[in-house]
Amino acid sequence: MSTNGKPKFAMYWAAACGGCEIAVLNIHEKILAVDANFDVVFWPVAMDAKYKDVEAMPDGSITLCLFNGAIRNSENEHLAHLLRRKSQILVAFGSCACEGCIPALANLTTPAAIFEAVYHGPTTDNSTGILPHPNVRVLEGDLHIPEFYPVMKTLDQVVPVDYYMPGCPPEPRQIGAVIDLVIEALHGQAALPPPQSVIGAGGSTVCDECPRTRHEKKIRRFVRIQDIQPDPTLCLLEQGIMCSGPATRSGCTALCPQAGAPCVGCYGPAEGVLDYGARLLTAVASVIDSKDPQEIEAILDGIPDPAGMFYRFNLAGSLLRASKAAINAKEWGVLRAEEERHAAHHN
Ligand code: SF4
Ligand code: SF4
């Protein structure tokens, strides 16, 4: 590990898809500014460094840590605590760390159902029905793997966070601007925003950045984008296409509506929104053109997968967080019962 005098930079992925890492590499030549201004001490996707190297560093010695991914297991949680201790500035980087993102939709179900889908599904060859366990004794000794948690958590549900950088992934343009700002702050040329701020994003909604024409919205039915030929200039929601722009934080320049696709909400709740799904539901309910409860219900039935639509990126960070079944699940106990049930079925 390098010991030069530069500020230290770390990036870590917990439960994540890797898109945030690619977004950082997509800042192109600005990555040279990261190298010029920081000593990269820990970035598992880009360089070989061991957890013990981080453990050996003095507390607070990492200047900036971008933490992407949510907390799905005990390893993720251990690294969240370790990197919090070692870092001066800990950024919840990307939707998974900020609000749970797509992986947290698994909070709607139980660990047993998740493991059933993954290890006993039709595409998995697992004739003995084996499931992973945190502690396994083999001939060579004891093996330990991270413990799977029944409810996925956001980073700030585990440790205090200094800044939030939303997006799935954050836009490279925004990442570049944040890196510039931190470098300027390190040189005394700029001040960092107040702690707990959202950085690398706007303060209004995607609708405010969207160039599509808006009128007073009145919806009598919802349609899927593939079922109609949408007007290329008119607000998609007015055309009955479920668009999450009214509840979503600005900062992406309304990329998706500009390209003809509805916003799916990847920049998370707009400023001041406590519960993203509730805000989106309110926005949608207010444009339904009916006062008849049965007709309203029929119109709402046209929204495919409401839980996935309203909480696609935000379930772990929402007021709901998870289903009762997930909250009540006793992770490995449930899994063992499931494994026994499966083994009995196969004997
Ligand atoms: S609802 Fe969607 S399409 Fe309509 S203005 Fe907002 S972001 Fe644009
Ligand atoms: S328009 Fe919505 S889904 Fe598309 S990048 Fe922006 S916030 Fe994400």
C-alpha cells in the first residue's frame, strides 16, 4: 500500500450490481484527477487490497470514501462500520446505498423464498437441495461465509453518512462535478456542502427538467409504452404512461423522458419528500379523471406491478421498508426449516 502524503480515497461495493463502479470509470479523463489528487488505498473492483490493510489504517485516515451498495449481509455491515471508522467523508454513493434500489425489492419477500428462487429454481441444477450456511464443517476445517439478512438496509440505517449521492447509477457528469468540488475543498478553494446534504443532484423534480409539453393532466386509463405510439413532445403521464418524474429528484436532465421512455425514479425522492411511493401515488391519484370509486380502481388496475412501480428504487429507505414476513423472518432458522422441508420432499 502506498504511503505518500496525498489524501486517501476508497471505494467499496456492498450489495450492488457494479453499475456505480462503471459510472465512476465513465468520468473518463477526470479519473486522472482522482489519481493525481488522491492516494487510492482501497477499491476492490479496481485494485488488490485486503480488509486487513484497511483495518491497520489509523481511524479517520481515508479522506473520501464512496460506498455503493446496500447492506444485505454481515460482510456488508462489517465493511460499513469499518469504512465509517476509517473515513473522514463517507458518501452513500448511488441508489442502493442511499435507498436500497432494485435489490431491496426483495424486502417484499422472505429469505426462504429468495433462497428457493435462487437455489431451487428451474434454471438451477441442485438435485440435493443444498443451501449455503454461514458455518460449514468440511474435511479441511470450518468454513464461514457472510450471514444473509432477511431485510436489506440502506447505508444510513447502519452507520452515520456524511453525504448522499443518488442515482442508479449517479450520472458521470455529476460524479465529475463532485470530485472537482472535493479537490477544490482540499485545496481550500471551495467549501463542502453542509453534512447530510444530497450532492451531485438537483433540488427539484425530473418534471422541472423535462422538455415535454404539459397541460392539465387528466388520465382515464394507463397504457404501456409498447401499446401506443406516444406523442414525442407531450408529457408521457398525460398520455397514460406511468412516469415517475413528479416524485423524482432532478439532476439527470430528464434523460429518459427526453429519449422517449418514462422516468422510473432512479434519482430517488425529490427534495423534502419523506416517502417516495406515497408521493408518487398522490401525484398519480390527483390526475385520474374520475370521481367514481369503482372506475378509479379500474384505472389504477392498469398500473402494472404497483409495488415495483411505486417503490422500485426506494423500498428499504421508505416508511414501509419491508413486508411483515421479511421483518419477522429469522434468517437462518427459516432457511434451515426450508432446507429440511426440501430434503424431506426429496427423500
Ligand atoms: S411526468 Fe414524465 S414526461 Fe411528464 S413532464 Fe414529468 S418527467 Fe416529463
Ligand atoms: S429520468 Fe428518471 S429514470 Fe431516467 S435517469 Fe432521470 S431519474 Fe433516472
